[in-house]
Amino acid sequence: MKRIFFVLLLTAGCDKPAEEASPQTATQNQTAAQTAAQTAGQTTVQIAVQTGKNTQGLGAGTPEQVELLMTAKADFLADNWDAAQVVFEKLATTGPISGPQVTAMIALAEIYKSKNETAKASALYMDLLARAPDIAEVQFIAGRSLAENGDTTKGIAAYEKAIALDDNYLQAFVELGGLYVKAGRTEDANKTFLLYEQRIYTMAKVLEDKTADPIYKLEILEIFSFVKDDRANQAIIGALVDPVPEVRERAVTLTEEFFLGEAVETIRRLSIEDPDTRVRIAARAAIERLEGASKEGAHPTFVKSEGELGTAP
């Protein structure tokens, strides 16, 4: 069910219409792109951040849709998953296509998959793909569903479209590269994996830059939260000592989530010495979990995708 929670976080920005993107957000995005260009080193990869992913053009939804989505999210976060499913099912068929409805359909499909109702999930994905083809999240999950069902050609097309819509979708690069390999398109696979590594490197360098825009850093941390990668993990650990408390706090939570045991001493120091109360609280919680995992013999696993591209020893 944790994956469904990620879906709710991933698609949260779809609850807002494109019209809500403010001039301040546009300025932040421009600053972020300039920062990336200045700190990218040898790579020329450019990164255009879409703050909150609210630029896709979906409507905000009707008052009924918004209320249903809030109810479903509350049920889910309270572990009332069956109740959440009922509300998501109602929202999926209520009113016009909108941010809340897309969110509901994605979450509902994930619930179906968690219950091994794969046919229902696949049908919902294809319906969603037909109704909202210009949403990166939709193309990504549809690509994954198509790949899982053995339709490599359509899966490749969906992943390519997802990247074209939002090239910060790092996991799409990984899974697309894997499909290229399966299809015998070795050259395309190598190019895709290289782009992935370049983007990881570029984002990591920005995250490690103490002078970079903190809003951009928080965006990068959210991107890294969906991709487990050695280089990204190193940058997350480095962000534990960032001058901005919000960045440190998010880095702490990701360090805990990924069980990055090599950061225990830094987090322990933060739990005592950090001047920000929220960071200290987050660090104390992380220490308890990391030390508990260590006692149980758990170790961090660096998996680049669900397709088992390999793990670090």
C-alpha cells in the first residue's frame, strides 16, 4: 500500500489547474534552470522544473470531485483502504476529466493491482490514457502497465511520451531503457541510460551546491524520492548539512526511508545540535528507525528500478 501513498503524493499537483501557476512560480523555475546551467559541470543537460506539477492544464474539478478526493485521501491515510476504494471508484466516474479525477483513477488502479485485480487495473489505465494523454504521470503508469502485460512497443511509446512531457521523470528513463534492451534496440537503450546518468549527475551537483535555490533543491529531493540510485543517495546525504532547514529536514526523511546507514552519525549530530526544531525531531525519529534496522541486520539496497537493474553489494 506504500506505493499507493506515493501515487497520491505524485499526483497531488494535478488537484490544481494550470491557471493557478503564479508569476512567482515562473520566476522560481527560471532561476532553477539558470542554477542548473551554471552548476552542471561538463554536462549540457538542461532541467526545467515544474513546481508542483501543476502546468499540465487539467481543471481543478467540480466541488463534488474535490470533496470526494479529500474524503478518499483521508480514508486512505487512516488505513481505511476499502472505504477509500469505494470513494475513488465513485470519483472515477463523476463529472468531467479533471485533476482530482485523474488522481483518483491512478490511485484506484494501484489499489486494484495490490489486490491482484490486474485486468481491472489495466482497463482503467487504458481508459485514463485515452482521456488524459497529455499528462506525464498517466503516460508513465500506462507505459509500466503495458510493459507488464508484454506490449513492449506500446510501452516504449508511452514512456517516450512521458519523458517528452516531463523529462524530470527519471524512473521513466530507466524503465524505457530496459524496454529498449528487451526490444533489441541496444543503441537507444545506451543513449537513454546515459541521459539518465547525466540528469542524476546534474541534479546531484545542484543539490550539493550550498548557494543553489532551496526551492529547486526541494524539487530535486522529491524527484530523487522516486529513484533509488547511488549517486542520488550521496547527494541526499550531502543535503543533511544544507544551510536551509527545510532541505535538511527532507534529506533526513529520505535518508531514513532509504535506510542510508552511512549517514547515521550525521543524523545523530543533527538530532542534538541542529538549530531548527523540526530538523531535530525528524533526525531523532530517523535515528530510532536506522538503528533499529541495523540491530535487525537490515542493510540499504540501491535498486535503480523495479525491473531489477542490479543492486550494490
